[in-house]
Amino acid sequence: MGVYTEYPEVYLGPVSLTAMIFFALALFFQWVLTSTRHGRETYAVGDNIEAAHDAGIKTKRHKIINFTICGAMAAVAGILLSMRLGTAEPNAGRIWELWAIIAVVLGGTRLIGGFGNMWMTIGGVLTLAVLRNGLRLLNTPNYVELMVMGAVLILALSLDKLLAHKGGH
């Protein structure tokens, strides 16, 4: 047996291993964003990179660290998906980046940077999961699901743009 088939469905009561890891990472990164220098600098770099640089933040180094963290979390997600599926398929997470963008924007994180938090993003993830599950329960074809998700993305981006305009950014 390989590593992918030994732990495919691990549960602690009604909660899966994947959900436990997700919430543990969410708690950790919310703490990083709100309680550490790196988190404050992340918001500063996202809000205004020139001002952050002028304030003494090494913006290039900071962006490299954040992209490295994003890559590591994508690897963790890939490993967890492979464990859940019991196999490692190159197309298993196809178009999930679209779902990730929609969930983040739906959760209220500003694409221009400087605003957002982990709990809002989790709210976006849960909202998107409920919407996708509902569409699947209605037996909608895949192309209809993609059209609905595209419409949700356009709506969320429009709302983001409207709020950015009202906020002065």
C-alpha cells in the first residue's frame, strides 16, 4: 500500500482529517496576519507597495516569502486531495484556481490588496461550496455550473470594484 491509500478517509468523529488540517492552517494564518510583523507588513505591501517600501519594508523579499508560502499551501492542498482520492492525478485539481479566486473575492478580500482576513475567506469558501453543492443536487450540467460560477465571479468583482471606488482606493 502506498501513502495515498493508507490515509484516504481519516475522521475524528464527524470531522475529516482534511477539514482539521484546513481549520488548523486557517487559525495559524489568521494569527500570522493579525498578530505578527509579517502579517502587518503583508497588509501594508498589499495596500500600497510604494509606501511600504518607503516605510522600510523589503517589499521584494516580502513578496517572495508570501509567494513561497502560497506555493507550499498549494502543495499541501495537492497532497490532501491525492489522499482523499486515493491516487495522484495531474488533472485532479483542474480549474480549482478559478474556484479559489471566486471564494476569496466572494469572501470580501480586495483584489487590489490591503483588506481581507481568513474568516471572511472561509465564509466565501463555504458560500461557494453550498452554491456548487446545490447546483450538483439539481443535476445541472457542468457547463451551467461554470456559467453560474462565472456570473458569481463577475458579480463579486463588480462589488469589489464598487467598494474600492467608494473607499477611495
